Amino acid sequence: MTLQRRILILATAVVLLAAVGVFAVLRASSRADEKNQAQPGGPRITPGQVSLGPGDGGPRIVFRNMAWGPHRDELATAPADGPEGARTASGVSCLRFHSAAGTGICLQADKGAVGESYRAVVLDAHLKEVSARPLAGIPTRARVSPGGHLAAWTVFVGGDSYAGTNFSTRTSLLDLRTGRYDASLEDFTVRKDGKEYRNADVNFWGVTFAADEKTFYATLATGGQTYLVRGDLAERTVTTLRENLECPSLSPDGTRLVFKKRVPGLSADAPWRLHVLDLATMRETPLAEERSVDDQVVWVDDRTVVYSLPGDFGADLWSLPADGSGAPARFMTSALAPAFLG
């Protein structure tokens, strides 16, 4: 092969690589532009007032709007009895969100001059910022206690999926009554099998609070196993209760936990099935959802739960009876991280 031919081949390869790069940039730009345009047949969304406090319009949902358009990722609201109707967008963007008793916790991206970082923002009933804390990683879970006095959140600080084994999390707690901030649940004393337990691989995620505003439940991972733990804020302890429970969510009456459980034989990328645990009898009931759910489920009331699954525009919400009966039903398209408010 002559030198000229080699130069020609090299030049052609460079041109092709440049064209591929330009196409990728243009495609990414096009996708970004698409997300700024409302999708045909999508929900009607208008800007307006969104409140986390008691309202005159009846029960409602506040959630992260995933519908493409200028209000994507903003907190929005819709009537609880008409979730697929018109939405009101707040202008406040959150990646993860939860609310109770007029308090909200919003985990959001903070795009600065040196790249993207994240922070946890406490919101009042009018979505005004009360306080904020920097986050050490990518937001994944958020919860507010029933009385609105406590907030918890979890971030990934290594890895990016609960399905794998190579990940690390950090879960933080904030007491809004006293201002006490626990940057990591790993500072609490772990009681496992009746003894104090220490291990460098301990991880926590998925906090859910009881109505007494001091008891909580969460997931503990250590030694390749996950555990349900009950936490005591006053004693600063967590005690293992049961194996193979992740992302618990306490029912409004405080008697049951809905959670995701790894089931042998399922794909390593989709290993979970939803179950409910009766705290009095410790009896598990599988729910009628055969798809793998990687979410911290939310209770609508004492009978029904709602959770997210991937959708055409990011995520959709699905509902399901909490007693193992019935079948999944699509509850809301293009939505994530709901909070049900009175």
C-alpha cells in the first residue's frame, strides 16, 4: 500500500469519526430540545400556586412532573381523585421529593460553574426554602415524618444501582424541631442478633418514619445481606428485625410495611418483588405485581399503595391493593416521587 493511499484512508477515517461526533452532538441537542416540547396527548400543565399545606380543593398529589415540556422536573399538583387531569406546575425543580404536614424535602441538582452538584432543601408549605444541605452523591430516596418534624434522604456515593453489589450509600437525618443533623446513619449504634455490631461495609437507605416522630425503619446492608432495622432517634440505635427487606414504607395506621424483596431465580438486573409485612405477626404477603419495582413505595391510604416504573417519558406511577389482591393499574403517567396530601 502506497503512502498516499494510507494517508487517504487515515483522512477518510478522521472525517467519518468527526461526522459521528457531530451527529451524536446534534442528536443529544435534539433530544434536549424534544424534552422542552410538550408531547402529543400529554397532560395539560399550567404554572400556578402549589401548596403543601391544607387545601380547600380536597385530597391532592404533589409530585415530580416527568412530562416533556417547559415544566419537566418541576413539582406539580393534581387532584388525588383525578390524577390524569390537568396539572399545576410550581417552578420548583426536584429529583426526589416527599412531603407531610406542610413540610417538604426536595433533593435537587445545583448546576454551578464547576459542574453539577446536589443539595437537600427543606421547603415550607408554600415551597419556600427553609434550609439546605449539600449532598455527597446522587439523590435516590427522601422521606418526611407524618408530623412534618423529621426529614431523611439517601444518596449514592459510589455505584448507581441497588440491583448490583458495587455501590455505597449515605443516609442523613434532620430534626427540624432541634436542628440536629445526622450526616450519616452509620454513626448510630447497630444492634444485630442481640449484640452491638460493627463492620466497615455497613450501608443504610430507605428511611420511613412512625407517627411518634422518633421511631423509624430503614434498610441495613452488610456482609452481602440486607436487613430491616428499627431505629430510635432518642437512643441513636438501629436494631435488625428481619432479613431481605429493602426500601420499607410504613402504612398510615403504623401496622404494616410495604417493601421490595429479592426473589431467587429472578434476573440480577430486576431481582425484586413487592411484599407487605405485618409488624404484629411478622407475616409476609406478596403483592400482585409481577414486575421488578425499584422504588420506595408510597401509601395512598391504608388499603392502596403507589409506586413508579419506567415509562415512555421517564416514569409512570402504578397503584395496587396492599392486601395481595387485585392487579396493578396505571395511576399516573409521566410522574415520580408522589406525596398524597389532604
